[in-house]
Amino acid sequence: MSPLSRKVARTLAASGEAGPRALCTLEIPEALQAWVAGELNRPLKASAVLIALLEREAGPCILLTRRAEHLRAHAAQVSFPGGRCDADDGSCAATALREAYEEVGLDPQQVNVIGFLDDFPTLSGFRITPVVGHVANPPTQWRPAPDEVAEVFELPLAMALDPDTYTRKTLSRDGIELPFHELAYQGHRIWGATAALLHMLAMEVHAHGR
């Protein structure tokens, strides 16, 4: 394991999937707080994503995909492999590993789960459990599912863990400024929940990494 991947593993060593799991702190404008509280009080659909740390000769990377253009939700956006939890999965970690295999062909046996980030609620009604896994010998070629994935690419872990990588922006909606983080890499715009989870990982390592 590379020194940077080891730092992430040490940071997340005490984390686990067992509940009750914490929800991450959201940066919500005051004008939206009451409405958001009501939205998040309704039952959220359980889902999970895999934040896979890939050991490459040039340095560790994080596995990312660009969603297919024809999808109804978040078409063409950058995301982690992941999706809704099925009853047969048995755990969020199993969901993340299953989805990664289905979406890009990553063998679950190659992934060593090293920790979890706080759950991330979305206003679309999902509660995302971020599963962090380490892949010592990642495949040299991915097998993207054509019905789900348009492209697979890898973001350098050093870049993802650098707080200066992220630009804080706002989206104006109905007169309210909604804050979000964004980063760019090789022509890819990474934002939304994906950038939020990457930023959360960076902040955890920055605050607690040894």
C-alpha cells in the first residue's frame, strides 16, 4: 500500500458500517433549512458507492465513471460506481462492490474495504453510504457497462486529498444560493454528490490523518 493510501486507511480505521450511522453536515442556506429538514425527515432510500483507491505505478488513484448520456437521472455526470441497496446484498459494502463489478468489471475479491465516510443525504431522496476500498492490483483495462457507463477514468489521490483542488461555487435556484464544491480534471467537471464526498474524504484526512 502506498504511503498516501495508508494515510487514508489510518484515518478511517475506526469507521464501520454498523449503525446508527451519522449523516454528514450539510452546508445549507438559512432560507432552505426548514424545507430541507422536512425533506430529510422522510424515509431515504438506502444506497452505496465505492470510493476505490487504485494502486498505480505513477501513484494511487480514485476510480470514477462518467454516466451514460441516455440515463434519466444525472446523465453524463461524473460519479462513483454505486447504486440502490438491494435486499439480497446484506450490507452497504456488498452493494458498493456489486455495483462496481456490474458497472466497470471490478472483481469484489480484489477490493479490501478499509473504511466508511458519514452517510450523505440527497434531496432526491437517497442516503448514500460511501464505502472506501483499496485495490492493490487494479486491472489494466476496465469493462464499462454500455447501458450505464460512458467512460471510466482515474483521479490522482493526491489531487483528491488536496483541499486547494476544490472550488466553492453556488447555484442560484428560486432566488436562493446553494453552495457546492467542484473540481476539474482532464476535461471532466466533477461536482454534486461526487465532489462533496471527495471533499469530505479530503477534510477527514486533513483533520485526522497521521
